[in-house]
Amino acid sequence: MQPTHSSRRILLPVRMWFVYTTLGLALFLNYVPTGHLPGVPDVVALVLAFWCVREPVKIGIGAGFLFGLLTDIGVGAALGQHALAYVLLAYAANELSRRVLWFTPVEQALHVLPLLFMSQVVMVVVRLLAGAEFPGWWMFFGSFVGALLWIPLHYVLLLPQYQPVERDENRPI
Amino acid sequence: MAGHSPPPFFKRGPAPLAKLVFFVTVSLAMLVSDLNMRYLDGFRQGLSVLAYPLQMAAASPADFVRNASDYFASLVRLQIENKDLKARQLKGAERLLRLDQLEQENRHLRALLEAREKQSVKSVVAEIMYTAKDPFSRKVILDKGAQAGIEAGQAVVDDIGVIGQITRVFPMQSELTLLTDKDQAIPVMIVRSGMRAVLFGSGNGLMELRYLAANADVQAGDRVVTSGLDGVFLAGLPVATVARVERDQAQAFARIPCLPAAGVERFSHVLVLGHQETLMSRPVEPEPVAGKPAKGRKARAAKE
């Protein structure tokens, strides 16, 4: 058997409205006012990374920029802070996509962790350069939680693309 | 073969690296202009109209949790609170009665002095909805906005003292930057010695009196109130108490951390104070004394 993407199932093509709906839903989750609670993952970054890995031709830097700006406004951050982080994240995820897709979801999560971590580091560096206070190391805990969430997310977001397994007893191959 | 283009499934628009450089440049430009120059407030207002419904929907779970916890607040707690409030009202009533008389007297005295009458300050009661999610700053969102007449720059107090200043106003809500936000400054006066200073947020939930000489007359426990010099905060509102004074001979200035007086980092109802009366205009600079040789551009301009 030839090696394939490890999902080992032929998927239906993705629908773009579903991609943008899930990104919007993630934005909603990011807007939920959790204050300075440690370990809250950046859901938009996670979903964006997912689609950038899955559909590198259809989703990329432009979407990252747009949803970054919307996140900036919703959470009261400096305008362009999340946009910058998500643009870099989307680029890296697009570039990594051909490698990441060969792995199982758990291994994929290990690939995504540095991406999420990098996007947080970018934001911290930018804000510290602008003279903000360092929020504390607990903040980076969020990207670890995000990487853990990748595993269930992998199944949930691909759900509409699964098709029923067709068992044809008389099929020649 | 003219017009030989690649098949459409290879089309990806501009090269990814070119796109990356473009968007990174745009975001960096936005960051600089937002953080340093505040050019993008109009743009933010525009986009916030888009984000507002989603924001409101997202805030509703928090609202629900808050209301539910209020609903299940135990009877005992409410009784204690009620008793406390009654006691405070009684204590306040006596002062309130005198206030009328004092105001009357004040008006007369001011009239005598031909001073301009202090405008009565119009203030708005608001509720803190939630803490803004940005982990780099200390900001909270209030449930009243431009529609309730709130403007950027207004001072916000609770029942004990100053807690911050309005920094952004949206139609239905406003953003309050707490005094403990890093580098948030407020002009103050030390009650005991009458010395004026500037109090800065130091970022870790505390504040700091900066630029006071190492031998300045400050002691631990001194009360710090607003001096009213900025024309934003009314004079005499409690701000903080001096926690300790660290005098280091090697440095020109003393390090003086202060504890905020009001419940700066607690959730409650707050009062958004109206603007103080406009400050008096700067006094006219005295004419250069005749006979002394005038120098500089200012003097030349005065001559013309």
C-alpha cells in the first residue's frame, strides 16, 4: 500500500463557508471575557493554524491578518499585535503543511505547539518593546493547552468532510 | 506560443514570502501608529462596530454567571451588607446635612473673592462588566459609553478613592485604564507635607512616586491625594498610601512604592466624574525689561 496522509480516508473537498464559520466561532470564543485567567488557549490561532495546515492553497496570510485585527479590537490589545502574530503563524503553518499532514494527530500537535508558542512570543516581544509590563510566565501555558486541543479539533473540524465508508463486496480491487 | 500560462490549479496569487513581507510591514506600521501616535482610533471605532455584536454575545455568559451568583447570594451576606450600608448612611447623613450649609457658605465666600464658581460636576454611575483580556495592560470595560455622555479622559472613582481614567469610549461601553497600569500617571499631593509629585503605575498592582529627591519628606503610611493640577482629576481625592520608602544613597531619587487606596482591582460599581471646570489660561509672559538686550526669537517676535 502506498503511503498516504495518515487519516487513511478519502475526504470530501472542504467548503469555504465552513472554514470561515469555524474561524468566526473561534473569534467568538476569544471574545469571551476570561480576564487574566492563565492557560486560556488562543482559539483563533489554533483554528487558523489548522486550516492553514489543511488547506494551504485556500487559507493563508490574508485570513490571518483579518482575524488578527478583529481579535485585537475585541480583546482591547494594541492594533496589529495579533495581526502580526497570526500572519507569521499562517505563513509558518502553510510552509509546514506538506510535512505535518503525514503525521498522526498527536504528532501533529507536537508540530503545532512551537507555532502557537512562537506567535505568543512575537506578541510579548512587540508589547515589551512598546513598554508594557511582562504578564508573567503563566501566559505561555495557553499554547500548551492549545496544542492539546489540536487532537479533538482535528476530528471535529474534519467531520463535514468525512464520507460514509462504502463497502462493496463485489468491487474488483 | 504566446499566453502560455500555468494551469489554474497552480495559481496562488503573489508569492507567499512577498505576501508575508507585505502583511508584516502593514501590521508593524499599525502597531507603531497605534501605540505611539494614536492615529488609528477612528479605524478602531469603525471595526469595533463590526465586532460589537459578537463581543456582546460573548460577554453574555459572563453576565449570566455574575447574575446567577448574585441570585444565589446568601441571605446572611445580604443582611450583613444591609446593616453595613445603613450604618454608613447614618454616618454620611450628618455630613450630608452639613454639606448643604457648607456649599452655601462656600458660594458666598467665592462670590466675595470674585472667584469663578466651581461648576457642579456631572457624573455617571457605571458598572464594571469585565476585565479586558489583554494580559499586557490593566484595563476594565464599563457598561456605559458615549450614549451616557462619557468622554475619553474622564476620571473614575469608587467609594474610597480614584481607580483610573477612561481611555477609549465606544457607543455602549467604555474602557477604563486602572491606575496600576504600567506608566499610567496621575498628579498627586502628599497630605502630611503638602508636597506635590507624580504617581505612576508600576505594573505589579502597585504604584510608585517617582522623581522625588532622596531626602524628600515622605514617610511610610503617608496618604496621597490628587492635586488637581492636571484639570482632569478633582483635587483632594484619595489615591494611595505610601507603603515604604527606600532611600539609596547611590541614586538621586528615592524609590517609593504605594498601595492603591481604592479597590482598584476589584469588581464593583464606579462613578465616572465629569470634567472639572476648564483651567485658567496661562498668564501672559511679562514684557522684556527695557534696557536689557533682548535675545532669541521670542524677544524678536515681541518687538515686531
